[in-house]
Amino acid sequence: MEGRISSVQSMGAVDGPGLRYVVFMQGCPLRCKYCHNPETWSTQGGTTQTADELCRTVTRYKPYFGESGGITVSGGEPLMQADFVAELFEKLHREHIHTVLDTSGAGSLKDAEKVLRHTDLVLCDLKFTTEESYRENCGGSLRHTLEFLKLTEKMGIPVWIRHVVAPGLTDTAEGLLAVKTLCKAFSNIEKIEWLPFKNLCVPKYKSLGLQFQMGDAPALSAARLEALLSETE
């Protein structure tokens, strides 16, 4: 089966445990105001590759990432190409390669289950903490994301939550505390990764002729994030 891939990063160090081969899939149903990968939105961009071809490529990197690393499939939204990712992960498991799914949980839960059968770890983007803010700021659904998390819990797959802390959207102690509260409801969530908003994606938007919805918002400093987190303790 062929998948449509936006780009790859052969040695990523921030997308799961250890060193990882990171694959950014093409296509995303969401339009998050702070999205830093607008080039992955279209389902027609990128290049095509079969699961067999990609599996052979990733396997060649196994000596570099060893037992502590593996592959992370991100996006865009990888669940938009669930059949491809499921086939890829199944093949990689035969090679004893650790698989991570980096997802917002958007899309069919039935399709998600196919992928999760061969997934060792989920990185789930929990974007907002109310249904209204999800709809307004990314076009997604908190309810659906929580249903996806329930599915991971049912299947016994560990989850790391990722939450972007963005100026004017999610940069309040109350908001961060709400994320912590939601996560306490799930027994399989191992940790929360707080991702400070960055504006390095602005040139991408300009080159694509797109408007960046965050405008000229400044990047969130590490000090600001630390101060917010201290208020939630």
C-alpha cells in the first residue's frame, strides 16, 4: 500500500523515547491557529511511498536508534492514512522496531484501532480543554479526542499527552490545571509534555501564501512556562 509523505527526519530526538526516525504524513483535517506544519494540510502534497519501501529504509537506521529508539509517525494527521500506517507498523514490529503514533486523535476510531494494534506508544495532542475552544481554535472536538484516549486505555497503550502553551489561547495557570485534571481520568497517561509556542513557522506560511492566525504573537519563553506550571502545583 502507498502512503503520501510530507517529509522525514532521520534522527529526531524530541518525538518519543530515544533517537527516532520521524515520518510526517500528508493531510490534516484540523486547522489549529498555532500549527507549525501548514505544508502537511493538503492530502495531495508530498511524495508517495509504499509501506514495504519505508520499512526497508527505517530498518537500515536500526543500528543508530537501537533498542531505546524507533520510528514516530506524525503529520499532519497520520490517522487520515490509517491503513498505510497500520501496515507499516505491523511490518516494523516484525523487525522488532518500537513504534510511536503522534496524533491529535482526529478521524475514525475504527480506523484508529487498526493502527493502535501495532502501536507501542501514543503521543496525543490535547489541544484545548473545552468543546467550544476546540471548535473555535482548531476545528476539532474535545469529545472525540477523549473518546480516542478511552480507546487507547481500553487497548492498554501508554500515552504521553502533548499540549501547546500558546499566548492568548492556552497560557493561563487555569488552563494548564484543566489539562492536568483531564489527564488524571486516564490510567494509561504516563506524562504531559508542555510545548511552548514558537513562531519559527511564519516563513512557511508566507511561502505558501497563507495567513498565520497567530499573527505576530511572540514565542513563549521557558521562564513564562515554568512560572505558569509553578502556579498549578
